[in-house]
Amino acid sequence: MINRPCSRVACLHYATTTLTYVYSDSTVVLGPLASKAEPHSYDLCDRHAERLSAPQGWQILRYAVMGEVGSEA
């Protein structure tokens, strides 16, 4: 289990997702928590990930893990 704090100032919750900006495509990518912290990405808790908004003219891509390959439902 990875226990990194949310990147938002004064937030005391653990991060569950990683946010990355792709400036060349005007895209915000929000996906599962990265296995290690990267200098150009931001780790967010559930609350801040849900409330995320993109700059005007940008799009948000949200990736979610649906389950492990080969696992039983």
C-alpha cells in the first residue's frame, strides 16, 4: 500500500490518484496513484480528484482501474 499525502495545501488525506498536465494537448490526465512520486505530477485524495476542474479550453481524461486481469468478479 502506498501512503503519500494529497498535494493540496493543508489536506490531511492520503492520495489515491495522480494528476498530470499534458501541455502540448491541453489535457489534464487523472489516473490511479503512480507507484512513485514524480516531480511533474500531483497526487490527490478522492475529494480533490472529484472536484478537479481544468483550465478553460482544456479537457480532462479520467482513467479508472476496473479490476485485475484474470481476477474473478
